[in-house]
Amino acid sequence: MYPSLTAFPGDLFAELDAMQRLLGMGAWQPSSIRAAARGAFPAVNMGTTDEAVEIYAFAPGLDPAKIEVCVEKGLLVISGVRASEAPHVSDNFHVYAKERYEGAFKRVVGLPEEVDASRIEATYRDGVLRVVVAKRESMKPRRIEVNGVEQIQHKQ
């Protein structure tokens, strides 16, 4: 069998791709201040409800006991380690494409000012980490009752 034409000793293309990601090179630019560079792990979706801000981090293959979630100075920090499941490179196995992230990771997401960092919950199921940060009571929408009066009196 012929060896792959894209596989070089030391996997040169993978090393160049990793270097481009580290240096932030490439045509892709984040779409917002909360967006991350391509290849950031874990990928994150963030949204709000009337009650809370919800963050979904897509991180399959993690041990929930090894995921660390903390809030500090308005930033949500998700960190941990993702172990490799691929066989080690040997004479019988050569890697020519490596798209799955492995190793230590740390993802930082800015939180809006209306959240109450003391009321946070995190759950992990089916490869998705769900973090719910409750909004402060003073920032939640509330209905104000309007009372009818016969005549409006002005204070002088």
C-alpha cells in the first residue's frame, strides 16, 4: 500500500495549522466580542431568558468530575482536560488529519452585568455542559400595576 501523500514526518501541515491558530492568523474573524477564534474548545452558545443567562458548552468525551467551572470578576471560566482516544503514532499508525481537540483547555466567557454570580448551576449530560447564571432580582422584568384615579393631582 502507498503511504498517504499528505503525511509528512512530524506532520508538517498539522504543525502549521496549530501555529496559525496560536498566532490568530487566517481569514476568519470573530463576529462579536463574545465570539472566539475558530477551533476554540469547547464551542459555546449563550442566551438569556427572563430569569437567567444560559451557557451551553459543547464538550463531548469529558469526565464531569474533571470539569471546573468558576466565576471571577464577571467572567465565566470553563477548564479541564480532554484525553486522547486515538492510538499513539507508531510505525503502523500515521496521523494525517487531527481535528479533535485534546489536552488541557480553558474557555473564558464574559457575563452580562445583570447576573448574580452567587446563584449559578452547572450540569453535564451527553457531552453538553449547561451553566445557568440567575439574573439579579432588580434586573428581572416585572409588571407594575396601574391604579385608576378620578383626578390627577399635581404637587406644588
